[in-house]
Amino acid sequence: MEHILTAIVFTPLLGVLALFFINRENANLIKTLGMAFSLLAFVISVFLFLKFDGTNPNMQFVFKILWIESLNISYNVGVDGISLLLVMLTTFLTPLALLSSWNSINKSIRNYVMMMLLLEVGMLGVFVSLDLFLFYVFWEAMLIPMYFIIGIWGGENRIYAAIKFFIYTMFGSLLMLVAIIWLGYYASTLNGGKFTTDVIELFNIAPTIPLAIQTWMFFAFGLSFAIKVPMFPFHTWLPDAHVEAPTAGSVILAGVLLKMGTYGLLRFAIPFFPQATFEYLPYVAGLAVIGIIYGALVAMVQPDIKKLVAYSSVSHLGFVVLGLFALTEEGVQGGIIQMVNHGLSTGALFIIVGMLYDRRHTRLISEYGGISKVMPVFATMFMIVSLSSIGLPGLNGFIGEFLILIGAFKSDYLGTPAFSILAATGVILAAVYILWMFKRVMYGKITNPENEHLKDVSKREIAVLVPIIIFIVWIGVYPSTFLNKSAASTKQLIEKIEHYKSGNQAATTVGK
Amino acid sequence: MHEYIGFVVLFPFIGFLINGLLGSKIKSEKIIGSIGSGVIGISFAIAAVIFFQMLSSPVENRSHIIEIFNWINVGSISINAAYQVDQLSIIMTLVVTGVGFLIHVYAIGYMHGDKGYWRFFAYLNLFIFMMLNLVLADNFLLMFLGWEGVGLCSYLLIGFWYEKNFEKGTTNDAAMKAFVVNRVGDFGFLIAMFLIFITFGSLNFETVFGRAAAFSVGDVTIFWIALLLFVGATGKSAQIPLYVWLPDAMAGPTPVSALIHAATMVTAGVYMVARASIFFALSPSVMLIVAIIGALTAILAASIGLVQNGIKKVLAYSTISQLGYMFLALGVGAFATGLFHVVTHAFFKALLFLGAGSVIHAMHNEEDIQKMGGLKSKMPTTYKTFVIAALAISGIPPLSGFFSKDEILWKVFDAGYWPLWILAAGGAALTAFYMFRLTILTFEGSPRWDKDKHPHEAPKVMTIPLIILAVLSVVGGFIGIPAALGGSNAIEHFLDPIFERSNRILALGHHEVVPTEYILMLLSVVIAVVGILFARHIYLKRKDIAENLSKKYSGIHNLLWNKYFVDEIYDATILTPTLKASDKLLWKFFDVGIIDGAVNGTAKLINIISGYTRRMQAGFTQSYAAYFVAGIIIILAILIIR
């Protein structure tokens, strides 16, 4: 079983290799192969999920082999409760994203499928890496296929959006690279000159860094992740990237890529630099809450559906960050499940917008109206996904929001329920912007004659949305299936952090 | 039998799944309607058996918890999907499934020919499912699921005819308004829930209420919990300041108005306050707020109802007003009496709405009572049952509304809140007046409708529910005949164990019958009779009085006609500024202008700088030579100066 993670990560890469031998004109075979390999990765990951021991808080399925000897860098992979669900999310969404773009991508289809598979490799690698250097390689490698997906298969203004996406995220990650190298050297001073980027080792070493330097490190890592999330005010690349990206690109971007930011915060920024986390936590939580409300208000007035969903992501991910920085079990577990929820519901929303776009080639809300009448099945699925997004109890979004809000409400680290109370207003605003959009697109009379003969969803389109809807309901009704997997790791993380809380107080008193 | 309570909840859900997934393929209205109503009928039957078993079992053995599964288990939170069968929840269950069943049957006829027939029954079933979760939940979170769930169903059903226009917008504007205003209330509920959790470490009713009993009266945390719960209740139960969605909710099909916006969902707030009565008993100041809001809502809504012309609109305001009475009761500590009024109100208000639906049906979707009149002879069953309901809501003995309303008035007076009693009694007079204004303009006098309309009595499937509800409206009050009239107030005694803790805190004993009670009783009957006679006099004999009054006091009439301009005020102070600020200030100015401007500005700046530095490597040997010489000079200069 030690190779199961490697198998999952590199199955899509095998697909890429296989595609080299396929004639670029044979579109159907190319798409089928792409689907087959991404589905295979999903099937293996289901095994992983079933075999994963939820009661064990530590890394599982670890496989480590020395890679660059001079720097003591290894190929080192493993999953715990925090990364498992994100691996699942990635392998689940990629085939659906491919299926959703089955007919809408016509230009150099082979390259497109290859890029999607490469993207999957990058994302999976990010979630399973237990070596910072390896992590960084995947982190950066994933930028390239995304850059091309936006830049080649995107909308009119795609070049601007692609470059903006690339440079924005690159800026953050370079700072992180500096921090990683610094960490490696710092470790070597304690390790008898042995440079290391091993994450497990660093969990114990990094928190010993004095607060003044920790602050710098926290910000170097944090900024990189904050841009990715994206947290207010680093979010402006997102609407552009989403609007220009093709449907599948948006699905992956919103569904998985943004989670790399929140995952990074939880996996590295918080446990590596606990003292700095305590120090700056109210500010981070403050930005998260601003993001929740600001994202929702700006989403409300967007004339373009895709931009609306993009800004709604800023709001939803604000919830995730708030939950993580509450540093309570409820908040962190809520944050983790909310990452999955956002991937499902926002991924589905982008698929839905793509379905409308495929039919009418516009994303402007004002072009639609009364679509329910001609597309009733579509209307039902759209409604369920919308309700998931606004956090209706019984569906997935509520579980995440509830846990996050209650976790933030009771958090001693945040110190005041004000964050949670302000964030809860985002729940009201979510209902406003989603339902208002839904009303203008789906209800009323059909005023635009072009909308009169739209076809309802095809079997393929149903096959894309139904699996997502199943999980939307599953997580809403019986979240334990998933929460049980993340419980032990979360608990251990919180306990470790708590341990440094007392240490921190001692350090500051000595400092004074 | 109580262990089968899960089935009471499950059957409506099965109905929802069958009609929702297969309805479009079944096509037969008969089958869809039978499934839709049948599942509710079964639920009602099971609930009835549970109820009678409860009656025959000893008092201390009437409350049971039935666990279904563990819903959420994270950190210190553990929440079960579990149902609590006790005196309070079983009464609500009977009302929801019983009245709900009659309305489902009625809808078989009412919705005949509608192309969304299956969708309608699926939504109605889903509504019942959610409502049952709300009233049967054994913890706040599951209750919240039902709470938001009924809000969703209300949203779906108000906007059911999504192509139809309604007032200034579409039906969906009304639907959205309902959902969003409710969510504002839900915000209060949510925060209250968080406070409850951190204070008591649980969301389970029994645990929380048991621990709450140890708190002292006037505790600050309890104050906030009670107040925030009440904010939630003002949303769902349409009280000041969140009542504005309910009148617009009439955009939905009439059975929806009857079921959701009159008989059941809107009473959820009353139920919730009653369930959590201990918090209110511990915070006298919140109790006072509840009572005042209730009384004010009662009179405010009644005053608006005086002048409205939409048959459903008048009923909608009367619902808001009656809900006000229920909160007034809760606010003075008469929890059981509030619940009593929930029950009787469910009978007569459902009847009124269904009767109105029958009229609207016959008049081809005409809702303006100024264009009706003389329908008495055309639809006798509807007329007779409607009058019964109108008499009941006006408080004429021995109909059901008399007992419950009179009990509320007496409890208010007995608690010493005589200013509130005056408001409530005034509201009662207005109620009698506008109900008979409505009845007379609709059914009596000479016809004012177009000749091409041929109103006729509704089919049996619609009139039979009317008749059953009429019977209930007459006898429903007998479950609560006060001691003063020789009764035993059965419902109050039945509910006693539920409110035992709260009543102990409030130190409310069983009061002695005093002469004042008879005087007040007589007074309230006189008030109602005068209101009715006054309405008859004006609208049957002297229509000029009404016209003169509205001309003479055109300012007041205008104010009432426009519902005190509350919608307009909300629009101007909250809605429009938020939208404008978000659009102009946050998005276009701040997001695009400042943040993105800074990002793009940085890129431009780098571009400009590199535009200059680029020139250094233009490839001209002369300039390279010049840089070279300049460099040497600078180095030399530095060396010399040092």
C-alpha cells in the first residue's frame, strides 16, 4: 500500500504519456483516454479513502526515498486527515471537469486533455507532498498547465487574465521559496549541519524559531497562500481568471486550486509558526471576515454570472480561513469540510454557467430570464446547487458554515464572538446574491426570443451534475463519513498548537 | 406507538420523492394528488394514535426521545437526528398533519389543470416534512433544519407560478423577499444557538433547559439568548419589524397561503418561543418586549386590514394580527394560551383562506373584493363556512376563536398590562369589523362582477375540507373552556408539564375565578358584535359612510392603504443604499479602481522603468563607451573623495 499515493498522483501522468501516441485528430479517443485515466485515479483514491484509518492522527501511506542527496531532499509523500479529503476532491472533480467540456473545447483537444491531466498531477502532488521542496515543485508545476488552459482555451481577454494569474501567484510563491530555503538552513544549524525540507521534521523544528523571525516566515508563507485562497485584498486576479477561463478551467480553479491556499495555511503556516500565528491571528481573521462580507456585497451587483460566482468564492473562502484560524476543533474541521463543500458547490455552479454559456454564448445575467420553462430539469439541479451554496441545512454548505461559525464563536484565540457574528451576516447576503441571480436567470417570462428554444440538459450533462449533487446531499445529511476521517488529525494539530500557546507567553515575558 | 414517530416524518418525504422524481412521468392528476395527500393522511393517522396513547398514559410517561442517527459529531458538538414526542410536539404534529391533510385534499381540486401539478404536491409534501422536523426536533439544530426548510418551501411555493406578475414585480420577487427577510430572522436564531452552545455545552432541549433552570432571573446571557431567539421568531412568524414578507407571500397558490402562511409555518415562531419558554421566563425584559411587539403587531396589521381590497391581502394582515395575539400571550407568560390560539387559528384561518381560494377559483382569479359581491347564492357552502370562520376569528361564542382570544385578553389583563389589553381589545374590534367588511363585500349585496363570469360552487373535493374545517372552527375551542365557564381548560392542563419549569419561575398559579373575568368576557363579546354590526351597517346599507370617511380622512386612508409605507422605507434606507454602495463604491471604485488599479499600476510602473533601463542596452557602441567613461569617472570621484 505504500505506493498507493504515488499511483494516484502519477496515473494522470501516464495518461499524458499515452496521449502522445494518439493521433491528434482522433478527438473521441483522446477525450475517452483522458477520462479513463482521471477516473482510474479516482478509483484508486476511493481505495485510499476506504483504507485510511480515521483514528490515526499521523501521516499514513508514507513513502520516502532520497532524491537530491546533497540537500537531503526526498521524494516523500503521505496523507493524513487534513489532506485526504482534498485528494479525494481533486480526483473526483477532474473527470467531471473533463466531461463537462466534452463538446465545448474544439481547439487542439489533445493538448487540452494533456494540460488537464498535468494539472491534476500538480494538484495531487501538492496535497500529498511531505517535503517542502517537492511541495514547491508541484506548487509551481501546476501553474503552467493552468496558465495555458486560460491562455489558449479561454475567452476574449484570456492573455491578460493568464498573465495576471501567473505573475500574481508567482510573486507569492517566490517569497515562499526564500522562506523554504531559510527554513532548511535554520534546521541545519540545529541538526548538525544537515539541511532538511522534511515536513515532519520541520513540524518540531520550525516552532523553535524566535518570534521576530517567525513573523517574517509566517508572512512569506502566508502571503503566498493568501494570494492563492484568495484573501481580501489579494483577490483581484480571481474574477479575471474565472471569467476568461474555459468551464473546466474554472471548475478546477475554484474547486481545487483555491484550496491549495487554505490547505497551505493549515498544513504549513499555522503549525510551523504557531507563535506568529497567535500574534497575527486577529488580523488574518479580520481580513477573512472582510472578505466574507465584501465578496458577498460585490458579488451581489455583478452583471456577469461567472464574476458573481468568482466573488462568491472570495466570500466562501473567507469562511474557511476564519474556521482555520479559530483554532478550535469545530472551526478547523468545519474549514476542512467547507473546502470540500466549496469545491462541490462552486465547481457545480461553474459547470452550470458553462452549460448556459454553451447554449447562448453569453454570461450576462440580463441576457437570460425564464429559463426554467424551457429547461426544467436543469432548473432543479441549478436550484439544489444554489441552495448548497447558500448553506441550507440538510445540504453540505450548512455543515461547514455551522461548524466554522460555532468554532469561531467559542474560540479563545479569537477572543471575541464578534468575528463569528459579523461573518454570519454573510449567510444572509449569500441568500441575496444567489437567489437574486437565480431569479433573473431562471424565473419570470422569457423576454429574449433566443432563449425560447434552449434544450434541456443532455444525458452527459446530467451525468456531470448528479454525482456532485449526491455528495452535496450526503455531506449535508451524514457528514460523519467525511468528518470522521479528519477528526483525529485535526485534534492532534490543535493540541500541538495549544502546547505552544503557553510556550509563547513565556517567551514574550522573557523578551520584555 | 411513539417509537414510530419517525414514520410520521418519513411518509411526507416519501411523497416528496415520488412526486418530485417521477411526477412528470406519472402525469395522472388523480395518482399524484392521491399520493401527495395520502402520505399526509397516513402521518396524521399515526400521530393520532400516538396522541391517544399519550392521553391514556400517566403524565410522567408522556415525553419520549426517539433517536434516528448521529448527525454531526465534531469536537465537543454531538447532535442527533432525534425526535421528541411530548405534549407540545404532538399537538403541533396533529395540527400540521391534520390541517395539512385537508389542504392537500383541497388542492387536488384547486390545482386541477395546472401544468406544475406534480411539482406543487412535491413541494407541499416537502413542506410538511420540514415542518414536522421543526416541531418534533429534540435539539435546536434539527429544529433549525426544519426552520430553514419551511422557509425554502415557502420560497418555492410563493414563486410557484414563476411566469406570473405580482404587484410591481413577479411572484419570485415576493418569494425572494420572504426568504431573505426570514434569513434576517434566522441570523438571530443562529447566534442564539451559538450562545446556547457555549453557555450550556449542548444544543439538546432537555439538557439545555435543565441547565438553564439553574440560572437566576435577569441573567445577561439568558437575556441575549431569549432576545435573539425572538428575533428569529419575528421573521418566521411575521412580527414587527420583519412582518413585511407575509402579505407578499400571497403571490403563491391559495392552498399554500392556507397551509404555510396561515395555519402552520408562521406559527413556528410561537412554537419555538413556547418550547424555549424557560429562557423567556428568566428574562422579564424580553417577555415585556415580546408582549409589546405582539400587541403592536396585532393592532398595526389589523388597521392595515381595514382598507385593503385584495381578499387574500386582508386575510394576510389578519394572520399577522392574530400572530400578534399569540405573542402577546407568550409575552405575559400565558404559554399554553398562546398555543391554544395557534390551534384554533389554524382551523379558522385555513378555512378562511380555502374559502377565499374557492371564491378566487369561481371568479377566474379575481382577487379584488370591490369586484365581487352577491356570491352568497352562487356558492352557498363556501359562504356558510366562510361566515362561520369570520365569526370564529371575531370571537363570537361559542366558536373556537372566542375561547382562545378571550383567554389571551384575560391573561393580559390579569398580568396587569392594561395598556396592552386596550390595544388588544381595540384590535379585536377592528378584526370583527374588517372580517365582516370582507365577508359582506364578497358575498352579500349586489354583484359587481362582469357578466361574462359565471361563478359556481367548488367541487366536492374542495367543499368537504371546508365543511370539516368549519366544524373544527366551531368545536375546536371546547378543548380550552375556562374554569369561569365551567370548563376545565383541558389543553392548558395537558400542556402543564411542558411549561412547569417556566411557570414556577414566573410564579403563576392557577388563578381564582373573579367577577372581573366575566365582565371582561362580556366586554370582548360586545366589542366583537359592535364591530360586526358596524360593518353590516356601513357595507350593506350606508356605503356612503365608508366613502365619506375615506375622503374626510384621506391622509389616514392613504397611510393605511400604503401599509404605512414600510416597504418603501425599507427600500430607501436599506436596500437601495446597499446595492448602490456595493456597485459604485465597493466594486467599481474600490475593487476595480483602487485594488486592481494598484496591481495594474505596479505592472505599468515596472514597464515604464524597464522602458528606460532598456535603452542602456540599445546596441550603440558609442553609448556603451559613454557609460564606460562615466563609470570610471564616478569610481575615481569616489576614491578621491574618500
